[in-house]
Amino acid sequence: MPGGVGAPEAEGSPDEGGIAGFSREEMHALLAEMLLYRRFEEKAEEAYAIGKIGGFCHLHIGQEALSAGAIGPLRSDDQVITAYREHTQAIAKGISPRAAMAELFGRVDGCSGGRGGSMHLFDPSVGFYGGHGIVGGQIPLGAGLAWAIRYRGGDQICLCFMGDAAVNQGAFLESLNMSAIWQLPIIYVVENNGYGMGTAFSRVSVTEMESRSGAYGIPAHTVDGQDVLECYRFFEALAEEVRGGDGPHFVNAVTYRFRGHSMSDPVSGTYRSRKEVESQKRERDPISLLRDRMFEAGLLTPEELQAHDDRARELCADAADFADSSPTPDPATLYDHVYAEVGDRGRLFLDGRDAARAAAGGAGR
Ligand SMILES: Cc1ncc(C[n+]2csc(CCOP(=O)(O)OP(=O)(O)O)c2C)c(N)n1
Ligand SMILES: [Mg+2]
């Protein structure tokens, strides 16, 4: 849900009611937002466990600061495209928890009409272009979105998220090169949680993540993806630079996933120890980090925290009830919204072309 945090009024100290230039209200908004994301994912986890959600489902728990801190500063007409771990990013860009949850449940009131599921949340009306299951598949599409912005003379920007494993895809290299040549208004953000499924990034790369855009002359940055205040300020400034014509940028956002790769995978396993996960959860939880800073600065009371959490749980319970009461799509509409239609001969592909030929008086193949 964008627009929760505005520009800071003044560089503040705790005494003035803020930390690092954030007002008390802005920090409360960020905390409430991240709690909503956490509770949404927990509700999805619960719904998956009782069979309400089918197919794949990848949770963003542990990485919430990047949704609040990178998407939060964007304008509502800016564009976001991402991979499949995207529930909270979709909500951050403006898809309602109800429409997101209904999509996870495969229901008609889902943002993709119940046809996309967890990996394919989509709503161009809020500038959210998916939700893509092919690792790296969204990267050239992101370059295309940015190219379209430029072609139409707009001043929007595109934020293209990817996981660390995606930077080894050929599409990443081609997209960065073309973006640099055309100086496109795009920020490529790697949510670097250290692993692609069970493979540590260090096993598939002899170079550091930040060096990956250097060959294309694209400036690179590293941010602490668990520090929502740092992320927010960083992306707020960078978005304006890119909007002003600075060309593409590449951001290595260091983060960590607290759950297994997907709902069907264990939290730890042979590729990472339980000890590692536990220490990350204890020391690097983005919500606890912000909460504790606010407590220490006297900007948050336990009652206020409880109220934010109650509200988050309420919204997510409401989203799940809404999703559950929404109907499943009518089977008769199965072939709606697909590029190729079923023709007289019942085939899925090329029939549209055949039908056009037939209408023009030509013979079909
Ligand atoms: C082209 C392609 N190859 C393989 C897969 C199988 N696969 C699904 S997720 C994944 C790992 C991706 O990891 P990363 O990009 O780091 O994202 P994360 O899951 O950590 O968010 C792989 C290999 C796929 N979906 N697409
Ligand atoms: Mg990863």
C-alpha cells in the first residue's frame, strides 16, 4: 500500500520525534506496513497447509523491508516487475490484501482473476507487472517496460526485482546491456538472500554481486536489505536520480529468507544450517530491528505495537475470509485471456491465425 510515508520534514533526532530524518509517524507507518506483510505471509502459510492454496507458494518472510523500503518511495504511476516471491511487493505497490489473497486461493476476485496464483499476481492499474515464475524472465520485460516509458515520453521509472540466482541468466546480461545503451529509466534490484533454492551464491559466482553490472557501465550499490530506514532513504533518492535521466542502476540488497525456498521445502537442510537461520532470525529480522530502534528512542509503546499487530492480523483474516467466499472461475472461461484461442479444430495454437485466414476467404493450413 503506497503512500504511507512521505518526505521527511526535517533531519530529526529522537528528541525531535524521529530517527535519521524520519518522523515518528513515518516510522509507525513503516512498522505497520511490514507487520501487515509478515501477517499476510503467515496467513498464506496457514491457508496453504490446510489446502486452500494450490500450486507453488514462496514466502517473503524475512525480506519485508525491501517491499516497504524500495517500493514505498515510488510514485503510484511508477512500475514494478518481479519474480515469484512477490506477495508483499504486490501489496506494497497497491494491490489490496483481499485481491492478493483471493489470487493465492485461485478465486475470481483475485487480482489476476484466479488464473495466476501465488507466482502471478498482476495489476497494471497500480503499476504491478507480475509475478514471474521463470527465473530471470522478468528482467527483459522490465527493460521493455522502461523502454516503453521512454518511448511515450513519460517520467515514470521501472523497478525490476530479481533473486540472486537470476544474475546468471543470459537474459540478465542482455537486458543490462541494452538498458545501458538506451539509458533506460530502470533500477535493477537483486534481493540477495544468499541462495537460489539450495545453492549458495558463492558456489555459482567467483565475483561479488556488486561487480555484476560493471561490464555494462551501470553504477552498482549495496544496501542493507534488513534496514527499512536505510532502504527507504536510498531508494527514494535513487528513484529521483533515475527519473531525472541518470540511466539504469543496479542495487545489491542484502537480505535473508526465514522460510524454506517454497512451502514444500524445509527451512534449513543440507545447504544451510538451522543455527544460521536462527541467528539471522534473532539478529536480522527487519521488523524487530525497526521495533527495537523505536523502543529505544521512546517512539513506540508496547500498546502501540500491539495495536499495529492487531490491525495487521485483522486485515489478513479479512483477506482470507474474502478469498474463501469468492467463487472459483467458471470452467467455461478457461480459454479467456490467453493469446491463442481454440478454433474449430480445437487446437490451442495458431487457430487465431487460421480463423483470420478463413474469414479472409483463404484456406486453412
Ligand atoms: C529458468 C528457470 N530455471 C530454473 C527454475 C527453477 N527455480 C525456481 S526458483 C529457483 C531459484 C531462484 O533463486 P533466486 O533467484 O535467488 O530467488 P529466491 O528464491 O532466493 O527468491 C530455481 C532455480 C526456474 N523457475 N526457471
Ligand atoms: Mg535467492
